[in-house]
Amino acid sequence: MLEKIFKNKKSSTIASFVIVFFIILLVKAYIIQLIYNSLGPKLVRNLGEDTYNFEPLTYPESILMMILFTFLFK
């Protein structure tokens, strides 16, 4: 199936663009997850609260957060 897509020059560039686009989105979501999970407890502690109830951000939640910020700040 992919061989048929990549035979045509125009469709191969479109397919490559879509693949790169999704890889970039997934990497951005992973970076958001890392940053939130490392800075979140520190920010909570700086506000004088206990980090016992802190819940780390999951990967699907980080994808949703990335989509939210993309729509808010574009």
C-alpha cells in the first residue's frame, strides 16, 4: 500500500509531510509531558502546598494540552 503512495511524486511528498507532521506533534506532546511532570511538583511546593496529591500528566493528556495551547495562542 505504501509503495503505491510513494510511486507518485506528488503523493509521496504529501505522505512525507503528513508523517513528519504527526511525528512533530507526538514529540511536542512528549516534551510537554516531561516539562509539566518535572516542574509541576516544584511549583506546587513553592506555593506552600503538599505534593502528595499531585497527579502527573499522562501522554494523552499532554496531547490534549498541546492542542489547547495551539488553539489559544495562534
